[in-house]
Amino acid sequence: MKMDNGVMIMRELENGVALKPGGMHIMFIDAPKPFAEGETVAVTLSFEKAGTVTLELPVGALGSTEMPKAD
């Protein structure tokens, strides 16, 4: 990503990324409701080579650098 005149521009990365606290992220646009700390969100990702993967992602505290504890 980069900032261009106050607008964040995102781009594809050749070697992929690891999604972890403090690192790369997924941006949700037009989510039906705000995510609440402690809840779990079902997310379906579509990959060119790996196909479709559905995950249950725990919602952590805003700005946290640690993974939320699983129940």
C-alpha cells in the first residue's frame, strides 16, 4: 500500500502475505455492522490457485498486536 494525495492505494503482492496482528490486513468495505471484540466473523476468501476458503476469524481489540484467544 501507499498513500497518494491522502488516498491509500493497495496493490497485489507477488509472493502473498501472512495475516497476523500488526502485519498485513484485510479491509472490509460495507460490512453490515461493526465488528465487536470477542465475536467471530465468517469470511470467505477466493484465491486464483487455491480456490475458495471459508474461515471463522476472531475479532480482537482495535490496535491489538496479539491474536485473540479462541474459546
